[in-house]
Amino acid sequence: MNRAIPLTESIHWVGANDRETELFENLWPLPHGVSYNAYLIEDQRTALVDAVKGPFLSEFLDRVRERLHGGRRLDYLIINHMEPDHSGSLRYLLHLFPDLILVGNAKTMDLLKGFYNITDRTHVIQDGDGLDLGSRRLEFAFTPMVHWPETMMTFDSRDRVLFSGDAFGGFGATDLGLFDDEIDQVFFEDEILRYFSNIVGRYSPMVLKAIDKVSRWDIGIVASTHGPIWRRDPHRVIDLYARWSRHETDPSVVLAYASMYGNTYRQVEHLARALTEAKVPLKIHNLSRSHASFVIRDIWRARGLVLACPTYNMGLFPLTDNLVRMLENKQLKNRFLALLGSYGWAGGAMKTLTQFAEKSHWQLIDPVVEAKCAPAAADFENCRRLAAAITARLGI
């Protein structure tokens, strides 16, 4: 995909796909890559909306120059978001396009100076301002903390395109389909939720404020900085972000377990079988094999979470501890929690997990099941009691 791709007659995708980076933000796995979406608007004056990560400058420039043929100049770069995966090529753009003006808000300019020591060739806009390109007007809406303090969205009022920054974005390269009518919807909705839950979800109240703010616009296309462009059903991705930001859940359960020598896992098997017999939708993650980003994605969908964990040095098994800390940071709401585990010469894990439930304001389901050393018949019976309590809580 080495060419500019039209969204409309005068707006083209000029971004890049990255299938080389293994970890987004050096933290979140990218087994299916990620895109850095940028857009060129051609009118009496030209404007780029966002840019790309530095290593992808060359192919990005090839696409921009394909459209700016005949020596046409580039007038503006609209900076919806200053994170380096979108701004890493700014210095080069200023050097290559001597007439280029950087457009952003006051917080954008503060970060522009901090990251790149750029202080000139800028145009500061206010919330609700516009920018005329000729036959169209770009309108700006500030959407702070979605998910950085300077984030904003840009709306092309003529072609009805919402350039939404990181909002409504997702993981996954788009080389097999750039638009929502070209893609595997199930796959991308999973990757969009993984992106949302790990990157944006902590700021859910601000996402809802942003959605309310842009609802005044008649949106025909949603063009974010990551993932597919929504032209057939643009409100689908907005509705998904709204649902996830409201912490609406499915009547399902995630069972995330760690087990050193199999004693905790034997109880997990018992509980999982009882839940399956009760027709409870269930996803199971072994925390020694599943990266936390996938676990958090599935937890975001589910109404219930079972944490199964052995005591390790009188505390949580380290991988469970990592997941719990991440969940505390994400500030999920409207969930319930069930606990099971095992201990040998001393306990401690269940106490820490109970404190997590209290701190997170999650309902704790009885009984808490914890076997001493190897599980006995009574422990397996408690697993069945726990399954019944979970099923009743889900209303199944």
C-alpha cells in the first residue's frame, strides 16, 4: 500500500503501517501491527492532519508528494495529538516544507517546545475556532485527556470528516483493509477494545465528554490516528467507545489464574467446569502465558472477574500482582469479583485481593475459596458453591 488512498475526492490517507514494532509504547504487544494514520486535505490551501512516527517518514513523504505534484506547497499541519508516534517527523516536515505552519492549542505548543524545542511557525487556536482552506472550513473541538491534556479533534464541515486523533482508534495494521467496509469487523473490534482498554479507558469520563461535544456535527466519516477509517457506519465505533466508557458489560466472566504447581489450577478446572455447565460465557487466561493487555481487554467486556492466585512469599503471585495494579490504574467500575487460591506454609494472597475489591468498589462474591497445600473435597465443593453464586449474580 504505497500510495495515497482517497477518503473523498479532496482528502487522502497518507499514513503508514507498522508491522515491525513489537511493543506499542514499549509495553503493549502488536502481533498484528499498528497504523499511524495521517490525512492530506487539498483545497485552495493544503493541510495535513497529524503526521507519523519518525521511522516511517520516507513512505509518508512519498504519499504526500504524490498528491502535492506540480510544486504545490503544504500550508498547514493540524496537530490533534502530540504523542511522538504522531509527531516524530515534525522537525523534518518543517525543514522540507518552508511555508508550513503548525496548528494547535496552547497545550500543544507547550509540548511542541518540550519535545522538539519548536517555538516558531505556529498558529495557536482556541476551542471552537475554525480554519478556512478555501471551499471548506476546519472546525476544532478541544478534548483534553483523551488521552493527553492537549488532545483535540478536527472536523471538515464540507466533506463531513471527523479527524478524531487517538479517540476511536485501535491496534492492527490496515494494509489488509483501511475502511470499515473492507475489514474483518470482529477482529478489529477486538483490537480496538484492546487499544481502548489499555490506552484510553482510564479516561472514560473525558471520552464521554468528547463524544457529547462532537455530537453537534453531522459526521459522515470517522478518521482516527490508529486503525480503520469508518465510512459505511461511522457511528459504530463512536457507539462502541461510548459503551465501553460507560462501563457497560456483557453477562460473562473472565477467569484469570496463576498456578505454580497445579494446586490452584485444579480448583480453576473445577470452577470452570461448573460455570460451563451453568452456561456462563467464560474466558480463561493463564497469566503466565497471556499478556496483561489481552486479559484487560476481556475484563473490560465482562461483568465478572475471577482471580485465582497462590500465595507467593506471603503476598500475591507476581503476575497476578501486576494485573491487579494495572486494573487499579484503569479504574474499572460496575464489576464483581470472585477469588480462589491456595497456600502452603503461610497465606496472604486472599487478604490482598479482598483489599483490591474494597478499594475498587467491586462486589466480592462469596465464598472465597482457598486451599491449604493441595485442594481437598471440601475445596472442590466450595468451587461449585462459588460457581452457583456467580451464575446467580449474572442472572443466568
